[in-house]
Amino acid sequence: KIKVLPGILNEKVAIRSSKHGHDGAFIETRRGGGDWEELAISMKHLHEDTRPLLVPGQPERRDYRLRFWDKGKPNGDWTDVATVTVGP
């Protein structure tokens, strides 16, 4: 589940995942029309994306996808892509 929340400099994104017995979640993101990039390896059920906007003051679209993380590597299928708009 993905939710946009107020942040210090701009909005942040709360990413909530279920581990279903796995070590954690491997999270990738894409923004500004760019390529997929690793955001985090989260061993908790909640991760917050607090990165600043690519262009300060300008809202941007962010895509997220996750897969399980076990024994030092990602595995399993990707989740469906979740998309949010993050603003100032």
C-alpha cells in the first residue's frame, strides 16, 4: 500500500508491505520519466520515501514496485506498479 503524507520539505510517500515469511522487501522506483532504480531494501513493514523533488516546487509522478528479499537478493515476481503524485 502506498500513501502520500505531509513531509518537511515536500510530501513523502509511505510504502507499507507484507513480508509473508520473507526477510524483507526490495523496493524500486521510477520518477521524472527515468529508469527504474533501487530505492531500498526494507526489513520492516513500513518504508518512507523522503527524497526531495527533482525540480523544487514542482509536483512529480512516482512509480513503485516491490518484490521479496531473501538471503541477500531479490526474488519472486514484481508487484503491480503503484503510482502517486508528490508535491511541495
